[in-house]
Amino acid sequence: MIPKNLVLLGIGHTNAHIVRQWETNPIEGCELTCISKFATATYSGMLPGTLGGQFNDDEMRIDLDALCQRAGAKLILAETNGLDLKAGKVLFADHDAIPFDALSIGVGSMPAGWEMHAAAASLVPIKPMQTFLTRLNQRLETTQADTKQASKVAIVGGGVASVEIALCLLQHCERQQLSRQVSVEIFTSSDSVAEGMTQRSVRRIQRILASRGVRVTTGQRVTHVGDKFLETEDGSRYDAEVVIWATGAAAPPVLKQLNLQTDDRGFIATSKTLQSLTDPRVFAVGDSGTIVESPVPKAGVYAVRQCPVLWHNLRAFLLGGSMNAFDPQSDFLKLLNTGDGKALLQYGCITAHRRWCWHLKTWIDKRFVSEFQVDRRVDSSNQEAN
Ligand SMILES: Cc1cc2nc3c(=O)[nH]c(=O)nc-3n(C[C@H](O)[C@H](O)[C@H](O)COP(=O)(O)OP(=O)(O)OC[C@H]3O[C@@H](n4cnc5c(N)ncnc54)[C@H](O)[C@@H]3O)c2cc1C
């Protein structure tokens, strides 16, 4: 019998779970192929803490080669440039087409609007996350000229990720003992930072930022980024030698090339079963997909919650059986790393900024990522055996 092909495009929060399941419970009569742009996947929840020096770089990374080898899956490092839906193939400019019987697309998102300023030497987009710390450090180093003035870092985007990056960047610079001090300013077109969080949490975040010397400019869209400055829509000009671009999620350009129906923001439109509205063989998960009936913010928590539904539905699709619907919950525990050994916790109407919140966040994050870190799993099972 010719085996069926399950193909995963992008191995992020949701698709990595399928590889993990495959290790112990592969789908009968099927082969698994994983396509990734990078040899590692980065766990975003630990990126700010890694920037702040709280974790080693490899603690936030998943080695995809090791993960796939252990699952008996094929890993292909390549960038797709389209789908041939009629023939059921993923297409590439520099690799043979890969046939699929079922395809799960999880290529994440990109920060909105960064490409308009791509030519500016100061620009450091937050994605790809795999290379963010290297690109940031390179840019910070070039600003360490022989002057006493503080080096100015702008963070464009006022979401919770920007807040974490700002606070952990200060921790990073303190640890690096840079020859120049660093001043950090957040620019957001919204009325406040951390929109979507409760008023109480927002006020607490504003106080934390102020106490650490992080300035915030609200209600201003950044319209131009030059090599050592940026401009906002009211025509103001600000010095900025490093501009970290961390705006909200936008559809990655590759999604346009796939000939699949999208929502009005360019993300793949799906049903509640996570299947494309264009082709039921194609699933779209995490940031890349939008369930048109019940859209949710682009957040890793939702990508993770989709894991069991995706796994069930891929099996049902390939082996026959009924599909499950993904019903997102409306609220979830939020934990922000504040770069001072503490985290800010928000759950329902509760807000707390304490050291134990950081320990809780670290425990949750490490437990999640270690599931996919093959070497660490081998180490811990060896320890248990001893
Ligand atoms: C700094 C930061 C902190 C965050 N913290 C949190 C948090 O604490 N909690 C939370 O809920 N959310 C958080 N988020 C949001 C969260 O990262 C995303 O919602 C989540 O990563 C989405 O998961 P995903 O699987 O869709 O995509 P990703 O995890 O981004 O995975 C996509 C993968 O696909 C790969 N890829 C991209 N393009 C291609 C291509 N063309 N071909 C093949 N592979 C490709 C990428 O390299 C990547 O490995 C944070 C985001 C940032 C930027």
C-alpha cells in the first residue's frame, strides 16, 4: 500500500505537538514530513527572559532535527513559494515539490508594517525570533561609540511583548555593562500600552515602566525609520539608534502565495475544525489561521490550545472519523516577565506583581518547552533510570 503523506509547514507551537505525538503514536499507513525555514524553533514566552539573561539561549530553542529524528519524521529546511492544490503538492523554488494528503500550516505571523522600513540600518524586527538576539546585539554593539550620551532604543508597538522586551532589555544592558547607558522608549498608536489587559494591570505596568525609566509615547503611529531616528505621524522626530519593531501580528507574505481563502487581514480562513475554507485537506493553525466564526487574538496560548484538536482532526481526516471543533476560551492566565526577577500576573480581575509570579511563569514555560527538547528528555529519563 502506498503510504499517505502528512506534511507540516512551519514547526511552531501547534505543529510541534504533532511531531511529539508521532513519536509514540504515529498515524497508521502515513509518513510525516516537516518543512521549516530554520533548524530550530524558538519559544516566544522565553525570549524576553533570554534577552534579560535569565535563561541560556538554548533553553528557549527546540532542535527540530533531533525532534524529527526521534519521531521518525523527515525534516526539510526550505522556503515554500506556493501550493498546487489540484495535484496536492507544496512547491518550492529550490526543492522538489512535496506531495501531501493532509497539510497543516503553522508559519506564525510577522510584526505589522516592518517591511516599509526594512532599509533602515537601525531596524531590528522581533521576527524571525530565531535570529532576534543576534541581530539586536549586533546593532547595540554598533551604537557603542565613544560618547557619554545614552544610546537610544525605540520599541515600536505597545503590546505586552513590547513591554516585556523593554524591561528585559534594561536587564540585558545592565548585565552586559555596555560602555554607554541605554534609554528605552515605547511608541504605540494605541491610547495606552498593554491594550486588552484590565485597567488595573495597565496602571501597574505603566508604574513599572516609569520606575525603570522607560518612556512611553501613545497615540502616535511611527511613519518613518531613519538610520538614527524615527518620525511619528504628527511630524515629530525622535533620536533612535536601535528600533525594535514589535507591532501586532500581520499575515506573513507567504500566505498570499498559497491560493487559499483568507480573512480581511490575510490570515488563512478556517472552520472550527481548523480546516481551510478552500480545501479540507489543508489545516491552518496558530497565528496563521483565523477561525472565521470565532476569531481570537493572535497569541501562543490559543496556538497551544489547538494542539489536541489538530491532532484528533488530522487522524480523523486521514483514517476516517468525526472531527472536533475548537472552541476558544475567552480569558486566560497572563504572565509578563518584568525583567526584575518578578512577573506581572493577571487572571480575571486579579493583578499581582511578585517574585512568585516569575517562578510560576518560568515553571510553566520550561515545562512546555522541555516537552520538545529531545536531549533534555533523554537526560531526565536517564536520571530517572539511575
Ligand atoms: C516577544 C514575544 C513574546 C510573546 N509572548 C507570548 C506569551 O507569553 N504568551 C502568548 O500567548 N503569546 C506570546 N506571544 C505570541 C506568540 O509568540 C504567537 O502567538 C505564537 O508564536 C504563535 O504560534 P505559531 O505556532 O502560530 O507560530 P510560531 O511559534 O511563530 O511558529 C511558526 C514557525 O514557522 C516557521 N516559519 C515561518 N515561515 C515559514 C515558512 N515560510 N516555511 C516554513 N517555516 C516557516 C518559523 O520559523 C517558526 O518556527 C509572544 C510573541 C512575541 C513576539
